[in-house]
Amino acid sequence: MPKGYWIGRVDVDDIDAYMKYVEANAKPFGEYGARFLVRGGQFENPEGTARSRNVVIEFPSYQAALDCYSSESYQAAKALRDPVSTGDIIIIEGYDG
């Protein structure tokens, strides 16, 4: 079964408030087996548009990635993130080929 991934690009307006989101997302990420592959870090953007922060999070399955996002505990964390950041998140099935 292919793994699932979240790919996120975020601009943070208030880092102190955003850190409350980071603390709150630890619970659902732990429950759904999430593992950060990329969490910030140096990057170049040779094409298209960019945001200041990039993340790639791996889940044991595509379904786990979807379930985590829809979970009550992640939605509570997301409510802390939304007012202090602008972002794009996609949930994608990994290649198992």
C-alpha cells in the first residue's frame, strides 16, 4: 500500500501564535503515524511561486494522511494556524511502483 504525504507551503504572520499550532499538531501527527521529511530548511524556487515555509509529512498510508487531516484533534490545531498564516496543503498518495 502506498504511503500518504502532506505537502505544505506556508507564510507565517505571527510566529509566536503559530508555535501554538505546532504544539497542538503533535498529538494528531503521533496518532496517525506522521513523520516529517521536510520541515522548513533552506530552499530555492527556480520556477513558480513560493511561500516562506515548506513541509513534507509522510504517513503510513494515503488513508492515514486523509484521516489525520479530517480528525477532530487536527482540526482543533488547524484552528490555531488559520488566523496567523496563509498556506497551501495537498494530500497525495505516494508512488509505490
